[in-house]
Amino acid sequence: MKTIIYILVSLILNGFILSYILDIRLIDHDLIPIKEQPIMQEETSKLPEVEKIDQNGAPYENTVKVSDLDSICMLVNKYSGLPEDYEPSDLVQVPSSGENENVRMRKEAAEAFEKLIEAASNEGFILNACSAYRSYAYQMGLFNKGAASCGEEYADRYWTRPGYSEHQSGLAVDIRMDNDCSDLDAVRYNSHYNWLLENMHTYGFILRYPDDKEDKTKIAPESWHLRYVGVDLATYLYENNLTLDEYYC
């Protein structure tokens, strides 16, 4: 009888020990069921998907037309143009220098520009517009006048031909940091200009023709020419030192 009891006790104890060892092994090998963790979704990129545009040839050769005229991120340059009769349907007036009273931009861009003006005022300086939307016909007059005065090669560097000007998009604005439009490049010498360069992307604007990017933009630097592309794309371009032209390459 004692032998039988001993055997039974031994079996029971060995069972507990074996069970304990198996539990340890299961834990060591992560085989025990664990509480299911939620699957983390990758944040969807807010950057616009665009159709790349070949910009390797000579300007104004093998050009394309802007495919999405409603896009705030459209590329308008010497390779990608607008229809002659294009005029945005949502143009609204923006605060101007007073020299040009009817300065208009597309509604979204205008609202963002007014927020930028307010931020500038809080920083202690004046910001307003000298020029924004220009029609195809108006741009033709500017280009022809420049070509007649300085030659077509010079005009092609400092102006764009009609249909290829960002101003026709209603998304570009030439700025002043006072109320004088007689010397547009004077903005670069304003003590608050660096603040503008470092902060305007948070309002959706980029400096469209930077000093060191003429090989990409095919336009001489313009310290006064801002372009609205929306906060996400403006921030991306600013942080990566890219022009809109490069984004489309």
C-alpha cells in the first residue's frame, strides 16, 4: 500500500513539475497567446500625386498643357502652359499696395495670403501685393514690350511668354514689404525678409524663383514672386530645398 501511495504521489509531483517546465518553455518561445495588438496604419501622404513633365529639352519646345486647371499645385513654366482663354472662376481681391487696386488671386490662395499678411503685421512689418492674376493678353503685352526694348533673349530670361506665366493661374503674387512697387527686388533688403522666407511655407507659399535655382526654373531670380501650393507641398519643398519644377521632374 505504501508503495502504491508513493508511486501516486511521485506521478502527481512529476506532473506538476512537467507542467511548470512546459509553461516556462512556452513563455520563453513566445508561444503563449498574447493580447492582439491593433495594427498601426501608415500615415497617408498628403503630398499631391502629379504626372511628371519632361523638362530636359529647350524651353517652349514639346510643351504640354496643364491637365488639372483646378489644382493649386499645377506646374506653370516654360514646359507646361495654360490655355489662352483660361481665367480662374474664383478670383477675389487681395490687399494691395494701392498702386494697383484690382489685384486678384484664387479664393484659397487669397485667404492664405491674408493670413500671411496678418502674421507679417504681428511681426512688425507691412506685406501686401503689387500684382497677382494676369490675363494671357496682359502677359503678351509685358513680354512683347520687354522683347522690343531689350531683345527676345533677355525677355525670355526675365519674363515668360503668354500662356506660360504663373500669374495667369491666379496662384502667384508679387509682393511688397512697404507700399512702393517701383523696385520689386527691394524686398530682399528688408530686415524682415528672412522671417518671410523661413515662415511663409506654413501658410502654403514658396519662393518660386530662388537665387540658386535658375537652372531649374529657367527664370532669373525673383525675390518678390511667391506661389501658393498649399501647406503640405510648400513645407515639403521648403524642407528639401526644391522648386516646384523639380517636384514635377
